[in-house]
Amino acid sequence: MKTIFNISVFAAILCLFISCKDDDPSDAFIVRGENEVSISKDGGTISIPISTTVAYSVTPADPWCTVSGKNAIGFDIIVEFNESVEPRSTNIVVAAPDFDPVTIVVTQDKGVPFFNIEDGQKRKSFAKEGGAQTVTFNTNLEYTIEPGSGSFCTISEKGKNGFKITTPVNDDVKRNETLTIKPAGLPDINILVTQSGGAVILKNGDFTSGMDNWVASGTPNTFEVTTYGAFKTVSRTWAVRLTDFEARLIQEVTGISDGTYVLSADVSGGANDLHLIFIDKDGIESMQEVKLGGMSTFSMPVEVVGGECSVGFRVKGYKDVGLYWNITNFKLE
């Protein structure tokens, strides 16, 4: 009986020894699947299967890859959308005590080039005192900014979401500059910068010096300088009060920056055949009708090209209708 017991104990010990020998400790931590994985520019989730009976850590190398749902059978890699125009890759290190770490290389496709800017950001206006404004946009591209001729703008804080424009005080006439943004591989984008000036463009616009700097044409003796309230104004002469007449009073302007201006004047009078007039460098005319009545300011936008133009007003009257007016404070700003 004792012999049987000893044989049984020996058999049990032998089985335990064999069992321990077959249980490979390397099976306690296995990272399954490929060590190199790829994903599209849109990003998403990559699942990594694990077989483990021990605690382990997962360490991403870059913030665009994060780890989620780590447990004994695996974990997920969450990859962000790639806005860059370059492909990118990063390492995920999976480690457990007493085991060699496993490195998983994650590669992501490059993003689509973009440069998004609203139309309202393509025009920046500054007062004559100058100041700073930001052009805002969103891009994943490298870009350069090319100044215009006679540049008066300073560019700073250039980044993926915009840049800052700073202008100094302008004691001269109104000026403008076109900044050209050149995104790599995409069409250029123009930013028009305008700044009011401290200098007056039109000379003797209030007629305090008579009709100096102004040229009359049409029916002779149509205009005279007179006093209307607190103003010096140009009015109709009595010489034409009983005749049909048509005449103009024009001032030529040269040496100003191209761009959009506003022509304005203060006008009062009766009847309805008086127009502000703008003549461009090529002689093409634009007019703005003035509805006469009490003293009011009338204006029209004009576009200067080639640095010169002519401005003023045109009147037309009839002996059986009559027309009288007072006009002053001409401005081109």
C-alpha cells in the first residue's frame, strides 16, 4: 500500500514539472498584428490587439495620436485629421515590465492644401492717424506677402491664421497699397489697404480764394462766387437768369494714388438740373444728380486709375424754368 502511495506522489510531481515546463512565460505579453499601420488624412481609430496577463503602458510620441480603451485584450489609437500638406508618422511604444518594448509606427496621408479667407478680409481701411489691423484667414500652407509699390504697411505676427498690418500717420493725401499673399501652390490673393490722408486733395474747394484752381466752360458768365450764410459759394450770375444755359466748373487732379474715393459737395437751390461730375484719366464721365432744396451734402463714389482725374459740377437751365444754386465744400477723399 505504501508503495502505491509513493508512486502516486511521484506521478503527481512529474506532471506538475511537465506542466510548468510547457507554460512559456513569453506568452504573458504579446502585441499582435502589424508593427506598421497607416491611415488616411481624415484620421480615425486603429485597433491594436493585445494578449497579456501583466500590466502594460502605451506611450504616444505626438499629440495627434492618442490612446483609448486600454485593457487586457488591446487598445485603440485615435488619429486626428491631418491638416498639413505633408504626410506624417509617429511612434507608439507598448511596454511591460520584464519584456522588450514593442514600437508601432503610425503613418498618415497628407492633407489637402487650403487657404480660406472671407471677402471682407481683402480690404482694410485706416484713418490718417494710422494703427494696426489683423487680416484673418485659415490655411495649412506656407505663404509669403509681397508689398505693393510705395509700400507704407508693416507686416508682423505672420501665422497660419493671419497677420497684422500696421500703418503710420499719413499727413499726405489719401493712399493705398495692394498686398499680395502668395500661398504655395495656390493662386495669389490681393489685400487692398487704404489710408485717409491729412492733406486736402482738392484746392480751394470752399471757394475762399474765388475761383482759383477751377476752370469754367460752356455758357459764358454762368458762375460767380458769393456769400451764402456762413459759406463762400459758387452761384448763378444774374447775367444768365433769362437765358438757356449749360456750363461746367471743373478742377483737374493729378499725382494721387489709384483707388476708390468719394467726391462730395454741399449744395442748395431750386429746380433739378445740377450734377456732380467725375472725369477719369481717359475722359470717361460719370455723374451724380443733385436734387436741389435746402443746403445738403451730396456725394458719389469714384474710381481713380492712373493717378489723375477731373471733378466738379455741371448745370443746365432754361429761361422759362430757371435754376439757381449755391455749391461749396468740394472734397475728394
